[in-house]
Amino acid sequence: MKDKPDRGLLAVNHEDLEPLTLHPSGPTIDSSGLRPLAEVRKELAALGVSIIEVRKNAAGAWERVTDSPYGRRITGTTPMDITGPAAGHPSMRTLADPEGRTVLGTLNNCASGRTPWGTYLTCEENFYNVFTNKDPTDLKARREHRRMGVKTTSSYAWETVEERFNVTPRLDLPEQGYVNEVNRFGWVVEIDPFDPLSVPKKRTAMGRFSHENVACSMTEDGRMGLYMGDDARAEYIYKFVPRNQYQAGVTRGELLDEGTLYVGVFNEDGSGEWVELQHGRNGLTRVNGFKDQGDVLINTRSAADHVGATPMDRPEWVAVNPFTRDVYVTLTNNSNRGLDPDRNAINAANPRPKNLFGHIMKIVEDAADPTAKTFRWEIFVLAGDPSLEASNLQGNIKGDLFGSPDGLWFDKFGRLWIQTDFDDSTPEYTKSIGLNMMLAADPVGREIRRFLVGPKGCEITGVTSNPDSTVLFVNVQHPTLSYPASDGVTRPRSTTVLITRDDGGVIGT
């Protein structure tokens, strides 16, 4: 909570399932090929977002407030409003929701963002894996499914007992049954953590893709830009600019329902431009297959393809320097870079073939204006290991080695915190880098130092602090060792780690 260093709310995403934690003997499927309905409902309830109140007690230890009025679970079945240009669109309507304005749940929530008015933005990432279109011919032809990665099989076979996850066309049903259900995911979802009765909103003006996080930049007079990465190889970096300016005490989330979505083009000379994804402009017309603005947003990736955006090496987290408004983006890795001349051609912004270690990009908006349409860019750091023989894997790190930068966050002092996500059994990583970690970087001198290392098999993802920066909250996801237990029996669990200094001082000093 604002200005309360010893008490606050944590909003925590539950990105994916840990089946052996949920089910004592693992997930099951019966002889007829059906998942048990109780198991599926348990899995849907395990996803989404938790709102948790924490406080420092009289003994000086931090604890969860179990009877907090703010405590809340938002799950894969929580009713949510669809807002913005795609609300009510024909491609958002289903048998259960013929109006196309209400959806059950949020899925595969990756990272986050915070609005100036105090709400939480959670981002739907790899949602397409839980849907299936079993008709290969239709899947190949249906842009909304194919371009987002829907397959003829699904990750958890939910569709065997929950019909909405089967997006195969049903011509015998209105709106073809649930063919559009997958279109209702892949959005930025706004949650008010201070109002447990509020209904989450899927803000469709911000586009549909594999959202990683949202980073907000704002000028003194309330002009805003919200930056986003699409986490897949050869996908894009986006910016949403609200039509209206922020006004303290007046603005609410409706600001996110009207505005312009842009996609980044990174030129070879270090210049760049934000290209508007607006129906009727830049070739996004009915003649070219885009019916209206709702159609552009539902098919954001296809629209970005059409306007010639620059395919990047897995754009993940974005962070904005609070002092300069410079924008930093992690490009986690791309083992396909250089293998084809179309989506994975080597270019100045993605300069290494088989980019196993990734890099971080810095974007400087013209006049430090988050609403600008042009910018300059540079590579802040190439991750890697200089002891490796191949030059494309060596990097140029000034400090401690790392690879696959993922999470990114600026603290209020201007330190840039970097979190990594790689397979720690990868041979190129085992020699000198080891396990996933969190590091601190000086954005001016570019020195980078390791801060913590996670357990085997984990991803370090998500970080925030209390208002006086004496506590860091850091997430550890899907460890393969028995963590945090040490008995050798307890199953590994994801967790949030709380970090303080022995002297109670500011973290990072």
C-alpha cells in the first residue's frame, strides 16, 4: 500500500500448472480419453492471479494477513468484462456468450504492470496451448488460430470435459460453438486490487498476442505510453498510447479503452519508428483482410506482419528508467536467428545467428516523449560467455556472466534489475553460467553484478519492493529441486522470496 513500508498488497501471477503439486499421483485420463472433471476444475482454479496482503508483525517478521479484506483469487473461471474496440465483435462471440462481452477467466498470466491510478495489469501469454482445433484444414486457414499457435492437440486435454477449450468449428451451433473462445484470451487484463468486488477488464485496445508485461511511461502533463513485448521467436515490440491524458484523481482504466496501438520498426542505422496499427491506415484495410479495428486487434500479429514490423529475438519484459524515460527490452534468445531470410534474418537489432544467450535493447524516444512516433535504439548488452569458442555466443558483458535475460525492473533509484530464464542443462550454459539468477545493472556505466542465484530448474521472474526499498519480493518459479523444503521428500513448489539486509537498510546500496 502506498507509503506504508511495513504493509502492502502483493499481486502474484500463476502462469502455469505444476501437475505433481496439484495431483498426488499426477494428472489422469480415463479409459475413454476423458480428463476427470474435478481435476480440470482444480487446474483452472490454480491459474490466474492472487491478491495477498502482507505485513511486518510486532516481532519484525513478515507474514501473510490471512483475514485481509483484500485477499482474493482471480482464476481461469472468474467472470471478466471485455472492453475496448473488440468488445462485442463477431469474432469474440461464442455459444455461451453470444454478445461477446463477458469471458470466464484469465489464463497463463506471465508478467505485470502498474497503472498510475493504482490498478494491476496482468498479461496473458501462452494461452493458446490449452485450446485445440482438431480440423487441420480449418486450422491452416483460420488466421486467428494459426497465427497465435493453436494446434490440433492441447496441453492438458481440458477440452475433453470443458467444451469451450475445443475451438474446432461446429457448424451445427450458433457462432460455430466455441470457435471464437481462444480469441477471448491473449489480452492485457486490468484488476483493481483494492476493490475485491470489482470485475476484471480485458482491455482489447492494447492488442492480442503473447503478452509478457506492460511498462508505463508518463510525462509530467499526463501523456502516456505503455510498452509491451510479444514473447515468441521473431515476434514484435509494441506501444499503446491512450487517446486522453492521465489526470490524477480522475482517470480510471477506461483510459486504456481508447488510443492507438503501435508496433516497432528498428532500422539498420539505429533509428526506429512506431507504425500505427489502425484500421484504414498502413494497408490495414478490408481489401487486405482486416474488416475493422476489432479485427486488427484480434489479429494483432497479422497486422504487425502486414505493416513490416521488425521480428525480434523473443521480446519479453520492458522497463522504463524513471529518470530518463529510456525504455529497456529483454530479447531473451532465438536459436532460429539466421536460419531463414524472412522472419529470422540477421539484422542490426538482432545481430547474432543462433542467439542462445539473448540481449537487452535500449530505446530512446524522441524528446523523451512516450507518445513519440520515432526513436533511437541501441543494444545495451549482449549476454554470453567469452570462454566459449563461437563468437556469436561470447557477448560483451561488463561484469558477471548471464544469459537469456527475461525479467526487467527499475527500482526508484534507477538501478536496473535483470532476471534470467534458461534451461540450466543447456551445454553452453553449464560451463560458466550455471543456474538462473537476478542481477543489478548500472544503466550509465553498464556494469552488471549478480545479486542472487535460484535453485536448479527454476526461473527467476518478477520483482518488486516496499516503498522504502528495504524489502525485495522476488518470485522463484518451477524449481526441480526440493525447494524451499530441504527434506528430500517434499515436492518442489514455486514461491515468493522476501529479501532484507541484515542492517535493515536499502537493498542495493
